[in-house]
Amino acid sequence: MQVGIDSFAAVVSDPDTGVTLSAADRLANLLEEVEAADRVGIDVFGIGEHHRKEYLDSAPTLILAAAAARTERIRLTSAVTVLSADDPVRVFQQFATLDQLSRGRAELVVGRGSSVEAYPLFGHDLRDYDSLFAEKLGLLLQLREETNVTWSGQHRPTLTGQGVFPRPFQDQLPIWLGVGGTPESFARAGLLGLPLMVAIIGGTFERFRPLVDLYREAGRQGGHAPEDLRVGVHAFGFVADTDQAAVDATWPGYARLMSTIGRERGWAPPSKAQYEAASGPGGAYLIGSPESVAAKAHHVDEVLGGVDRLTFQMTNVALPHASMLQSIDLLGAEVAPRIRADAEAVRAGA
């Protein structure tokens, strides 16, 4: 099982001083986090995409390109690329360039996005939410296979055999499909034979098993080999010396972020008791001591019938940079080796 970190490049305020970091300082810290993850053996680092004032990741490929120049081994991916609101040709060109810069370490996770700010910003109608994504995903996959593309659709000008350059360093640029809880999205990923990245931000991991099974069955019906149907899970995560230390360190930032989002979406404010439950053995957050988080990873792997990649969404808007670096060190040095060894043992005994 691969272990990864995702960041949404959120604007961060120091919890002790209340001072908000400048954009330049926050991005510098983020690059240091990617370097730390590379150094301690994390497999992949993802940068999200948002178009609002709380985040600095509206141009994730630029952040990933800067990270490529400062790392040697770690794979670099989006988390996710809001494909519906972008031009697949430009998306392909940007990630192919990143792939060349990183000598074959680029990937994409594409999705429709849980926030909708990008749609009006780039002149798209939300009523086209589904058709935009279906059409643009089809074009992106064609661009991956063909250098000179002939294509026509509803939402983008026709292509009549133009060449799309550069081509990636890898033989085939990896494209994952990012999904939430919509059955149609799981089935689409399976029929296309694309690896699946499931964003789990609440509830329990078990409730996603029927959807993962749907993905695998759709993949079988689509004629894809079981080993090609890879499953990834993206969930809130943080590692500290003890379970309580991990909860206490991350709760203030989580509460602030979710309260802000909740006011927009009509959610009730979160409580610390709810957060502790979600971080506990039965919850869907990968938050706790190295031992607890490794045990939770085993649980995820077991209840979903095998997980190929587990990514920790470690953005926190009120956490000192030093605490984030310490958590990355613990994840790489203590948690990831346990996760990999456990997953290998499970598969060897299957």
C-alpha cells in the first residue's frame, strides 16, 4: 500500500500569536513539507485546487513544479484537478511538462470538485455540471493516447488533428478519478478502468464498501483486469505522539475550517466530541498516535477489500509549521513502514 499526503495549501494562522502567514511564507512552508515527505519515504504528495481566499492552490501545477525541483523520489499529483472548469488540452500540457521536470513522477486525480467557485469564474454553467466532466474526461483520456487529436464536443472548440505537446516522460500519464459518494462516479471509473481515489470526510469507512464493490464490478464488466482497478482513499489525517495530542493539535484548525464551510452549506458547527469520535477506532479520520493510525489503516484496507493508496489530508489552518513537519516525520518513519508491512502480509496470506 502506498502512503501519501494531500494539502489544500490553506492560509494558516499561528495559533499562539494569531498572526496569519503571508502567502509567500505559507507556500515556502508547504514546499518544505513536500521536501520532508520526500526525505522520510512518503510515496506521493498531492496539491488540491480551490479558487477562494482561504486557499493558495488555484494553480497547483506551479506548486508541484516547484516541489519537483526540490525533491528526488516522491510522486507529485493533483488532489484534485477540477477538470470540468478547465481545458483538457492545457491540463494535459501542464502535467506532461511537470512529468518531464520530475522525470516521470507526475500524476493527476481529476474530479468535478466539491466547491463550485471555478465554474462561474471560468464562464461555465453549473447546469452543465455532469456533461462538462464527462466530455472533458473523455478528451483528456484521448489526449493521453494520441499526440494528434481529432475530436468534437459541446463545451470546447473542435480539434482537427492538431498535435498536443509536450508528451510526458512516462509512457502513460497516470490519471485517477476522484469521487465522493455518487454511485455513478464509481461505476464510471470502473467502466473506464481508471484507478479510483475516494474522498472520505465523515461517517465510517465501511459505508463505502458497496460503492467500491460497484467500481470493481463495473470494471469487470468493462473488461478490465482486477489488478488494474486500484483503489485509493483520501481522509483527514495527522500523527502525533499520542491520540490525545493529535486531536488537541488539530481540533482548533479543523473547527475553524469546518465552521466556515458549514455556514455556507447549512451544516451545524462541529463539536470536539464528534471530532474525537471520528478520530477514534470507529471513525473515518486517520488521526492519532503511530500505533492507532497504523491500526486504522489496516481497518481501511480490510473493510474496503484492499486499498492500494492511502493519502492523509493534512491541511490545517491553525497549526504551527514545526508541528506539521513533526507529523510528517512520524508518518514516514513509524506509520508508513507498519502500513506497508501489514498490507504485504495480508496480501501474501490471501
